[in-house]
Amino acid sequence: MIRRLFLTVTWLTSLVLILLGSCFVVCFAPSAKAEVIRNSTIAEMISKIDQKDIYNTVYTLQNFTTRRFGTSGNAQSAVYLYDRLESIPKLSVEYQSDANNIIATLPGVNPTSNIIYIVGAHYDCGVPDSTFAPGATDDGGGVAIVLELAKIMSQYSYDHTIKFAFWNAEETSDDASLAYAKQAYENKMNISLYFNYDSACYDPNDNLVLDIISNGQSQWASEIATECNTVYNIGFKLTYNVHSCSGDAGSFQMYGYPTIFTHQETHDVQHTVNDTIDKVSTVFAQKNGQLGMAVLAYLAEVRSHTTTPNSAPTPIPSSTTLLTPTSTYNPNSTLTPSPMPTELSEASSAIAAVGVIVITSTVILLFKRQKR
Ligand SMILES: [Zn+2]
């Protein structure tokens, strides 16, 4: 009897040790979360986003009277945006598709990389039954943000390619972005993330609530955006997938590309004649731009700023400015499972520990009782 009990105890002790071991692994294994460490180059970049420039762009756009697809205002705004992009050094600009999408490319400097990040907004707008469609918050603000990103980000170099896009015909549900996504898919373009700016600057009560809309393929990017908001003190109160709009992001999702869409807290004036410049919160737009810029610069792997051309090869950034290597997620994979939140893994560790204690106490009690 004693021998049998001894064997049981030995077996149970081994079980307890195994459980303790796995608890240790769960408790101290590196978190599967991406860890964004503050990068001084990125901090410098995002500080350059100018509220005045955002205001001026939106104001110019609303003064085309309407940018409804097919109108002369739409065509004039396309020329205006093409020229704005073309005036930025290092960008190559082109019209794409019959619907006049405008795409500017900032090539990556790593010749072995075919990774592409795209950030875009739609430049058309529309008000039902009206020839006046100012479209300031939908989506003049998004366009102004993307222009700021193009202007500032092109002053720096990245391993991977970044494209800045202005889509047409989003409001008429012709979704010109779909033509682009289709072409990208057919040409096997390696788009690691599409970042969409739409309804990006309306914040009448200064709530600074920003919704991050991700899909199953872009949970990892949503986590990076969350970390950037903290690390760079951007100051948004973030919500997740409160809105279900997909807009131009939907075009990319349709072809299997991961997307992120940052969205203001509420809709109110969109698609009305009241969507005018006075409804634009340039503070909100600036912060929204900072968030996207930080995410894209991190992912595209910005190099430290080089001021002198024809100088020695770009030095490797010091460890403080180096991006954290993230071996635990792969932005190229479209099937990255979302990692278990830290809170959850900590909770399961606690449960395991309690289980271990309960089992051990029972065994000891049982043993003592049998002995008596
Ligand atoms: Zn829109």
C-alpha cells in the first residue's frame, strides 16, 4: 500500500514539476507583441507635420466647388494633386487607371527588397443632388495628410518602397482603387500594408478619439499603431473596429492585402454642403498623420537622416536609433495569427500556478492521511 502510494506521489510530483516548468515558460517567454522603441529619426519626422499646410490643402480642394467623379472640378483637383506630388524631390508620379488615380513612388534603398507600403486617400467627393460638394473632412483632410506624409517622408530613406496614392471615384462606388489593387495582385506586387486615410479629421468636441479599423490580416499593424501612439506621445484615445467602413481599404482586402484604416470618432457633415474647411480639426489631422507616418517609417525601416549627397555610405544607425528587430511577427505574412494579449497569458499563468498549489496540497494531505 505504502509502495503504491509512493509511486502515485512520485508520478504526481513529476506532473507538478512539468506544470511548474510550463508555467515558467509562459510567464517569462518574450511577448509575441511587436515592440516599438522610440526612434529619434521618426520623432523628428513626425514633428514636421504642419497644421497650416493641412489647412491650405483642404481649403484649395474645397474651392474646386465639387470634386465629384466626372466633373471638371474633379479633373482640376487631379491636376493640382499631380503637380503637388511632382514638385516633391525623389518621387516619381503617374496617373493610374482610366479613373485617374494618382500614384507617387518613393523607391526603397535596399536593392534586395520588393516590399511595398502604400498610404492613400480618395480625392473625389460628392453631395447628392448638389453641384457644391466641398468634401473638406471627406476626404480633403485625408488627402492633405497623405500630401504631408509624401512631403516629409521623401526627405528620408527607407529599405522598402513607399507609395503615396490619391484614389478617385470612391464616393460613386466605382472604387477606382479596386483597379489598382487588381493590377497589383496580377503583377504580384508585394504590398505588406495598405494604410487608408478617410474621414480622418472631424473632431468637433476635441475628443481625440481615433478608431483603428483592421482586418484579420492586419492585427499586427493595429498593435504597432497602438504602440506608436504611446511611444511618440501622440495622445489619441484609441478604439478598435468601432466603425465598419472599408472604403478604399476594401479594394485591397478584396485582393488579400492587409489594411489599416484610421477613422474619426463620428460622422456628421460628410456628403453634405456643410462639409467645409471650418469642420476640419487640423490638430486631429496632424496627430492622425503622425500616427501613420510613425507606423510606415517603422515598417519601411527608415535610415538615419543623411544630409550630404555623395558622401560615404550611410552609417548604420546607433543602437538607440535602430529599429527593434521583430522576429516574432512577419509583416509580409498575410496569415499572421494575432498573438495572445499579455494580460491573457499572465492570467493563464496565475491559473496554472493556483492549480499546481492545489494539486500539491491534496497530494500531501492524502499522503499524511494514508500514513496515519
Ligand atoms: Zn470618404
